[in-house]
Amino acid sequence: MLSESSSFLKGMMLGSIFCALITMLGHIRIGHGDRRHQHKHHHLQAPNKEDILKISEDERMELSKSFRVYCIILVKPKDVSLWAAVRETWTKHCDKAEFFSSENVKVFESVNMETDDMWLMMRKAYKYAFDKYRDQYNWFFLARPTMFAIMENLKYFLLKKDPSQPFYLGHTIKSGDLEYVSVEGGIVLSIESMKRLNSLLGIPEKCPEQGGMIWKISEDKQLAVCLKYAGVFAENAEDSEGKDVFNTKSVGLFIKEAMSNHPNLVVEGCCSDMAVTFNGLTPNQMHVMMYGVYRLRAFGHIFHDALVFLPPNGSDND
Amino acid sequence: MASKSWLNFLTFLCGSAIGFVLCSQLFSILLGEQGDTQPDILHNDPHARHADDNGQNHLEGQMNFNADSSQHKDENTDIAENLYQKVKILCWVMTGPQNLEKKAKHVKATWAQRCNKVLFMSSEEDKDFPAVGLKTREGRDQLYWKTIKAFQYVHDHYLEDADWFMKADDDTYVILENLRWLLSKYNPEEPIYFGRRFKPYVKQGYMSGGAGYVLSKEALKRFVDAFKTDKCTHSSSIEDLALGRCMEIINVEAGDSRDTIGKETFHPFVPEHHLIRGYLPRTFWYWNYNYYPPVEGPGCCSDLAVSFHYVDPTTMYELEYIVYHLRPYGYLYRYQPALPENIRKEVILLRFNPRSVHKRSANS
């Protein structure tokens, strides 16, 4: 009895040590590479206001139409109420929006991915979008169904960015040596990045379907690894004041956190005026945001913008 | 002998497997990122009138969105500024000693700054906040008495400082520019008042207390006079109804506050309650109270909404951000109402003075 329990304990210890070693090795190996490349955090800035004022009226219309954004929303049957809200709200402002579902759902149209693994869904969705729409859209935006996105602000942000360059934008997170765009803030890829991504999707050594040695790596990290092989690097999107425009949280959560971290202080406003995304919304909150963003405003505040966007046809909530 | 060592070996393997799994779990927790947290949905019971705050929504600190005025460099606020000068509004906020820090503070940090003059009315004076002491008691049955005393105070001290006099609660959010747009078509020397019009009990209707209501200068004069001459009663436990009854007696007209396409501007609840179909149950009192046909869904609310009620501190700042900061770049809003006639003439003059384009707003 004693010898068994001791051998059990020895086994446990050995198992834990083995596991710890593997984790450490994984991190250290990457760590060495870090020092050599001097990896910097990229900041993309929204365009300068003075430059914009020099553009003429006709050029503004032309310019606005030159951004063609295709929206990919990955959903599962359990997301059906969020899906409904997203369909009825902000996706009406995408040039085209398609829902990629893990399985067919009777209520709504979607492209069936026939898998519920998020990374596989993402790969298939990107491949589908690229194969079908490469000539019609120049920017590809991937979102979660808990997100609210403002397409007009996305296009403003992309002003002066050439889609034939490899852009990979959003809210970035650094994990060891890897800098990746968090799916929780939304992922933007230019057509060039899509091209490069799609050329690698078929190569399992570079872009495996089952990444991660021992446990699963999240789909946004897998995407980053894959894109890195193609020379596409993640860049954090910020406005001219340095505030994030892709947000992984909702406005309410930002406010609650800011206040609880600094009681008795007057804190600076939480979020960018030109925010593109917020996440963690309920279906009701999506409808409220739709009203709040596209309708509710204070009379007598006028803006002279470089772009012009018309409300979509056949819509009553914007 | 052999079976014993075999058993030992097996237990060893078991142990190592379990150790490995436990350790990997531990690491994934340590290295994992935080998941989304779902924000709280505020379930205000529509029947509750200012239920005691259980501390859950208590926000410490304040947020100042105006700190980032540099994001507004390309904003032209000439028309808003013009209206600020032309349509002077004095706001008074109904509050109490226990609510100064919990609620009134956030009103002060947000929309109150846009009134031409703002006063916080409490039962007792607070020199630091500052709050006016009405020398009443606190409590729901005191609301009407506080209202009368508050209007009296405003009349005695600030009558000539404003054209319109707005009453709001410390959980009302008001968009002053939209109120000025609404009132700009009217003459403050007329006896008229505006708010969210309810139909029961009073022939011409009466205005919901929580959604806020605004009296013209003439209406204020008549209201204060009505108590001196006993035309109106002092006692009532239902503030808004009592005020509405009094208004009818003294011939102050209950105005139509809807926008030019018939959408309501004063709201007795937060946007969510009005925008979501089915949020307010069909049996709810609201459906029978509204003077004009009530609407749920996107038609509920004007783009130029004036007020919302039952707004907790977090929602105050959210509304502040959504109305005054976040916007869809380059978007041409569907509803483009005309400028009031008198303002339109001035704007044409302004066009010849391009220097005004980059001026910072005086009140932001």
C-alpha cells in the first residue's frame, strides 16, 4: 500500500515537472528570438484633419465609395438572438455581410462551415470570402456576434491606407513573442493580406489546422502565426490621441472599470470619438447603440467630414 | 513479486498523468487571458419610483469627457452656441442630502453644465456641492411641496436670468441643445409648458415628473402667483399630477413636445425600454397614460430627444459619450429638421465669417 502511494506521488511529481518544463521551454525558445528582432509595437494613426480639408466635394463621394468592406461574422446556433440583433443593426452598413455558422440554422441564412472549431471556421470563412469576393471587396472585417461595429468609422480609419499593402489591424495583444489582433475587438485584413493568407492556408507546416503542441491555441493567435509566415504583422489601431478604436469591451464596462479603479477622481473620457468596435453587448444593447450612434444627437453640432455616407435603403432604425 | 512492481508502475503512470493534467490546467489558467464579462442589464421595475439604491450602481469618481476636446477640432458648434444665447434655460434638479454624492454629482459632471444656469434643490442647504436648502422634509410625499418651494425660489432669485425653467430629477438625463431647438419656436411670454404628456385625470393632460418638464417665464409667474392667491392647492402626494391640475386652473397650456415628424422627445424611461419591442408589457400603465399614441421600437424616440428618466450613473456617462462624442464619421442623418427661422437668418450671416468654424464651444 505504501509503495503504491509513494510511486503514485512520484508519478505526479514527475508529471508536473515534465509539464512545467515543456511550458517553460516553449516560452524560452520564443524569448531568445525576441531579443534578436527588437519587435516594436506598431501604432496606426487616423489621418490628419488638415489634410482632409483639402479634398473637394466630388472627390469625397468618390473616396467614400472606394472602400468596399466585406463583413464576416462567425456564429453558432446558440448565438441566435445575438445573430438576429446584429443582422438588424450594424451589419446593414457593411457593403456586404455574411454569417458563417457552425451548422445550418433554419431561421437565418448562413454559410455552413460544418465544424464548430473556431479556428477551422475562421480558415474556411476567409477562404470562402477570398475565393468568391476577391475582386469585389478590398477590406475584410471579421467580427463576433457580441460586437457592435461602426463601418463609417472603419472607413475613416482606413483613409489613406493602401489595400494592396498587407494590413492586419485591430486591438493587439502581445503573448510572448507573438503580437496578434484579438478577435474580441474585430480583425481587419486588406486584400493583400487575404491573398497572402490564402496562399498559406494549404500549407500545414505554416498554417496547421490543429495548432498548438499540447493544448489548444485560440483562433486569433493561430491566425497571427499564419500571417507572420506570410510577412503580415499585427498593428494596433489608434486615433490621433492614442486611444484604441477597436474595443474588446462595451462602453458601460469601460465606464464602470474606470470609475472603480479611480474613486474620488475625475477620470478622462473612456473611449475614442471615432471608435469602430465595442464588444460584449446583449441584443438589446445593439438596438440601443444603433439609435445612439446613427440617430440620437445634439442639435447644432455640425461636422465637416472628408467622407460622405448615405443611410442604407429600406432601414428604419438608422 | 512481478505483479506488485507492475502495480507500482501503473500507479506511477497514473500519478504522472494526473500530475501532468493538473499542471497544464494550472498553467492555462495563469497564462490565459480574461474572458468577456457581460455587462449588467439594468432591470428597472417600471412601477418603482426611485427605489432605494442598494449600492450596486454606486459609482465612485466622475468621468470628464470634455477633457478630450482636441477630438472636436473639426466640430462647428455655432448654431448650438447661438441657441444658447437666444433660448436661456434655467435647470433645477430635484435631489436630497443622501443623493448629492450618489446621483446629483453625476448630473453635475455631465448635462447640467449645458444649462444657462443650474440649481440643485435639496431639503437642506449644502454650501460645498452647492445645493439650495428648501427647508422641507425628504420623502415621496414631500415632492410636490419641494417642487412648489423650488419654483418659488427660482422665481424670487432668478426670474430675469432665463426664459424657460426646467425641472428634472437627479436620475434624468437632458440634452439641452435639443430642448432649445424645441423651445425656439415659442415665446417665453406665452403661458405654456412642455414635457411628456399624459392623458388621465386632467383634461388637457399633464406632464410626467420624471421625464422632466419646462415652464415658460409666464407659466412660472402664474404658478407662483397661484399659491399666493390660493388658486391651487399646496398638498398632494403626486407631484406631476398636482402640477398639471394647477396648470390647467391657471390657463397654462400643455404643449405638444413631439418633433416635426411626431416622435416623442421627453421620455419617462431609458432608451432601451422604449426601443425594444415588448420590453414594457402590454398591461403596463404606460400604454394607457400616454396622451399621444404610444410607440415602441425605433419610432418611439426622436433623433432630437430631450430627456430620459431612471438613468443611473453609468448610463449618464454612456449617454454623454454617445450624444456628444461617439459619432459615425461622414454619415448623413435621415432626419434633417429645419433650423428655427430666427436662427436661420443668423447662420447665413455667420457663413460670411469663416473664422467661426474652429472656435471651441463656450459651454463644452
